[in-house]
Amino acid sequence: MSMTSKRLFGSLLAGALSLALVLPAGAAPNGQKNNQLGKHDRELLAAATARGDKTVTLLIAAKPGSNRTVASGIASLGGSVRYQDNDISYIRAVVPIAKADAAANLSGIEAADIDEIIPLEDPRPEAIGEATQVAPPSATTPNENAYMPTRDIGAPQFVAANPTWDGRGVTVGIVDTGIDLDHPALRTTTTGERKVVDWVTYTHPTDDNDPTWVDMQDQVSGATFSYKDVSYTAPAAATYRIGLFNERDRRLGGEVGSDVNRDGNPAGSKGTFAVLWDTATNNVYVDTNQNNSFADEQAMTDFSVRNDVGTFGTDNPATPIREAMPFVVQTKSTAGDAKRYVNIGIVSGAHGSHVGGIVAANNMFGGDVDGAAPGAKLVSVRVCLFISGCTAHALIEGMTWVAKQGNVDVINMSIGGLPALNDGNNVRAILYNRLIEQYNVQMFISAGNSGPGINTIGDPSAASKVMSVGAYVHKDTWLNNYGAEATKDDGMFVFSSRGPREDGGFKPNIVAPGAAVSTVPTWQRGGPVPGTYALPAGYAMFNGTSMASPQAAGGAALLVSAAKQSGAQHQPAQLRQAINSSARYLPAYGAHEQGNGLMDVAKAWEALRRNIKTVGISSSAPINTVLSGFLATANQGQGIYEREGWTAGQTGQRTITFTRTTGGSRAVTYNLSWVGNDGTFKSAASISLPLNKSVALPVEIGPAGAGVHSAILNLDDPNTVGIDYQTMNTVVATEAFTTANNYSLSYSGTADRPDKATFFFNVPANTPAFKIDVTATNGARLRFLRFHPFGLGIENSTAGYQTGGTQSRSLSNPQAGVWEVTVD
């Protein structure tokens, strides 16, 4: 149903139990950070100790130029450096657990984190109830459609108006689970060129528990030879390295199901495939038909050399799915061990193929439906494992490779998580900023699916120079992809992570469609939303900010394609300013939810084509949250963010300090304007910024009602193109629990399908319990979620819904501070 009626009752149970505020580990009482390892890192250390591990892996962003000093310090503590990149001052090191603190705080380190597995969320939506039936997408579906809703950012309209600016001449890096090389819509560009131009695996052969890395230390010689009691025929008499790839390895579970040849693993069959490597020619042979002969197998080498693709299994054309799986080989490992490992490059899941299709699919369903930039090429970088997620170090090292060596113009990564302190100052965020600046390639990263609470923006989209993309949905997509009816045109998915960053940083930057029917491996069955229509094999409907980010990355590929062909400048900062300045703000949503709003390709091009002149401006503003004492500068950040300390009707003044760091010596006057302001924020209409001198701007604040109030403050030099600088400003006003209201508050309301109702409660110290009751009226289907003052959800954002009735939950000894409760 499109409308639901909801009633929320919040009650605070008074009592005598005491609750002490527990400071995050690694912080001093005054809030100044004195240890690089924070609360989450200490939890990882404790878990490693409980498992009996003797060492842990540290990820380190050294201060620029300090890698050698840090590496020497690691060695002095008994650790070893496993990966080192001096260009971006990054080190991955294995250290004794007892020395982890000392290693993380060595001189020359800017940030340090414990390595971990980042879960990859399942983007397959569940059934939403009785669905309105609509026709499925097909070969007759036009390119402007709501199934693959690139139309919402204006991508197909832009290409229709400028046919050669369709992404041609542009390559997009996809850091994910790998892209299916068999899919018809991912084979060629609009000009008939190969779509995927490189395919690499960037997990580690020994550290990542990835069985696709085959140990090739054994050697054999001759035209025939015996290995592990099996006789083989070689392609020619020579000396080779040899190893075995085992498809039945349980670590190849998950979507692959430990069955790369797609035969179902019948009784009596074997799961090993011998791999032969002629290191003299760098040719690799895989015994795909398991007949113990390499003479009938193709010679393969690294994909970038001659685009070799092999196949496990034999397809049965009478069935809808493909009983075969493509693969590549890779002889250059991330371990640095020459002639030791060969990788069998297969996708670890559908996620990367779906993302790649949103960016650049060409002729989906054999018809006119395309991804955002069908003329673009793709580079596939697999960084995720098959059953457990993606290692944090692979996300860094794979991203580093594609930015430095992948020859790409734009990068998309739809992977991340919600850190304990999402202020953009962790290792991954620091390194991504450096990569963008040093290698002139813009990254687009999903904002995260931890919403709808405020301050749930994910890492690494929290990095300052990354374009963080939240998830938008049009009512036509609700109908076409879910069979659901919504009332208003523009919506945001409830799961989309909201801003701001913990330091008030401007996140998300924009939103883009967060649901799409797109490409998945052809050996997978069609995956529609249950209860809607059927989809052919190789296509599925996924949702998440994972789907929003590639929409924006594909839109950026169109902009770069246009810029290259017309001679316009397109540096990352210019691209960001063009996109941010031209997005369409959604009036029904707050600035902290959408950033600048929905991306608009055509309007972004109108800005970019004029050769944007960017300027360096920094800002400092007050932050008041439970965690603000642990920021890089305690209680200070980029924009005003005060979750604590405000009530409805209260007024006050805060100051934002701006400093212009580039440009001429004369002062520059910027027009000031507020976007999304409900009257809470007021300031002067302009500000004059001399070079390298700080200027204070008083801001009057007066939230009229309870709830979150956010607005964008734009600094605009009328003599330049676009908005020159922005801050996101957010305050939360609560209603107090008092004796007058018997420590109980109640609300009622309705919301459209894409929406939620949000309530904030100031829970004082020494509160023994916090109880929420939610009652659905008129048989409504709803749920409620609670968000901790730290900005962390108590329930998972994928928590289920209940039809009718009352839902009740209590929390004992709640953390003091402002809690958020959302109902959707």
C-alpha cells in the first residue's frame, strides 16, 4: 500500500540505577586523541587474542614521505612489512599482537587501522507484499525507462542529444566482485570495441584465504609427465610449473557454490583442474575438460596482454542459464613472489556485474536498454572473497592499482561500512584522497545502507574528495521494479545512509537511483523482486546505494567523454564542482539526507564545459555530539553539527570560520545562500575572504520544532562557474521527558512508501530503561529502528516489517544522549 498510518509511543522509565558514560578506548578524558587505535580496532584485537592469534595486520597511512621511517619502526618491534607503496605513503604490516599499540603509534604515522573483512551486503530485495503486476523489461523497452532508471539523472537524454558523447574514449574502474565476461551486454561498446579491457584479482595469494590463487611451486618437464600420481600430456616438451585448482574448496562457496563448471558436482566427478605454467613464454594452460591433457587447451596469459578468456563447463543451449563459467588467468600476484602463483580469475558474486551493467551495459535484453554510459570501457578489479566479504587491505591495494596503473578515468566502488567514527580520517579515507589528487581520477562510492538514521554515512565514501552517493527512487521505479505504488514522484530509499559526517563534513554529496534491473553472471537465474515478473537468466533487480553509485559514475563517464571530445578541462575537483553545483535539490528531504540532490548530467555538463576554476577554501565549525571530543580537533569540524544540546524553540549563535588558501592576494567576495533551510539558520548575505586569513561568520540558529534541521551554506563567487565551497549544517532539537509529561511522549502520522517518520529523544544519564511502542493502524505494514547517540543502528537496516499490531522494545541502561527512532 502507498500510505501507512503509524503511531509512536516513547517512554522513559525513571529509576535509581546508575549509568556511567564509557569513553571509547584510545581517547583521553578531555577528548584529545592519544592513540591511533580506536574502539573498533580494540574490539578486533580482543577477538584476535581470543582466537589465539599471535599477530595482527595493521593498515597504515604514514605522513607523506615517512614510509621508510615507519617501516624501520615496524621491523624494530618484530613486525614485517607485507605491502608498501611509497607514492601514497601506505604500509600493510604484520605485527605481534602485544606490539600493535606501539606499532600503530610510531612516529610518522597519520592513521592506523586493524585489517578486517568488510561484509558485502546482499542487494537482493525481499518481497514487499501483494505486487501490482506490470510488464517486465524486454528487447522492446526504450532506453528511457524506470527499470534501469538512468533517465532520472538524464543520462540517455544526454546521449540522445550528443550521440558520440556516450562514454566512448573513457574507461571506468569497477572495484568489486569481478565482472562476468560472458554477458552479451558487457562484451562490446557502442563502437564495437571490447567492453572489459582488463580483469585482475587483487586479493593476496597467502594472506586472504582465496583459493583462486594456485600455488605453482612444483615443476615438471617433458612432453608427458606424472604429477601427484596422474599422467598428463603437455602442449609441448618443455619445463613447466604446475598446481591444482580445486573447485570443491569450501571457500568457493557462496554464489559460486564450489562448482565452477556448473555440472552440479555429480557423484563420481572430480573437482580439481590441473594448471600448467610455461614461465618462459608466460603461457598458462588449464585442464578445463579434466582429460589430463593440456594439448587441447588454449594458451592463456594475463588478460591485459591479449584478452584471453577460458571457460569451465559446457553450456546446454536448451536451458535458460549458461552451464559454463568464464575465467581469466593472472601471473602477476600481489605477493611479489615471482613465478610462484597463478590466479584463476572468476567472479565471486553477481554484485560487480550488476554494478558494471549500471555504469556501461550496451544493448541489454538484446534491445535499446543501456547502462548510463554504453560507450565506455571497463576495468574489473576483484577485491572480494566468495563467502565472507572483502578484506580492508584489498580495498586499499586494489584501488591503488586501478588508480595508478589501470588507465582509468573514473572509478566506482560500491563497498563500505559504518565505522565507529565516520569523520573521514581513517586510513582508507586518507589514502583515497591521496589517490584522487595524485592520479587525477575521481572516485564514486556508495554512501552506505545503514540509514535512515542521521550520521550513518559509510566509509570510505566519507573521504572528503570522494563523491558519496545516496539512493534515490522515483515512483515509476517503485511500480516497475517492485510492483508498489507511491504517491509522490521523488523519494529516497529508507536504507540510504544519511549525513553529516561526525565532524559535520558534507556527506552524502549527491543521490542517484538506487534500484535497477541490470546484468548478472549468465550462469545465474533471473532475479526479479519476488511476486513481480520473470526475468531472463543474466538479469536481476538489485537495490542499495551500491546501485546508486554506479549511476553517478556512469554519468561522470559521459561528462568526461564529452570533455575529452570537446577539449574541456575535467580534473577531479572540476568534475566534483560541476556535479555538486548542478544537482536537483529534493525539497521533501533534508540536506543531510541528500547532499546537493539528484545528479543532472546535462546541467553538470553546462558547468564543466566552461572550464571551471576551483579554489581552495577550508572551514571550521562547532561540533557537539557524544563523540565530538574524539575528532582530530576536539569539538570542531567542517560544518555545524550539534546533535546534543538543542530543544524546540531554543535560539543561539554559532560561528563558522572560513579560510581561502589559493588564488590571488586580493580579497574575494562570495555570495552566501542557504539551501534546504526551514528557517533554522540565518547569516549575512556575503563574506569577503582574503588569502590565508581566517574570517568568522556568525550564524543565528533557531529550530522552531523538534527534529533534525539541516541546510547547505553555499559560498559562490559570481565571477566563477558553480558553487565554490559548501558546508552542511545540522542541529537536532528534542522534546524533553519531564514530570509534566510523565516521562512519556506520543506521536501519530502517515508516510508515503519511500518515506519514514523520525523522532529524537534526549535520554539523560542514569536512565535505567528506554522503551518504544509502535502501533500500526488500518492494517499498515511497518517497522521501527533505533539509532544510538553514536550514530549507529541498534537494529540492522534490513530488519523486517510487521503488518498491524504493536511492536515493543526496551533497552536497559541506555547511553546518555540524543537517540533517534525511525518508523517506516
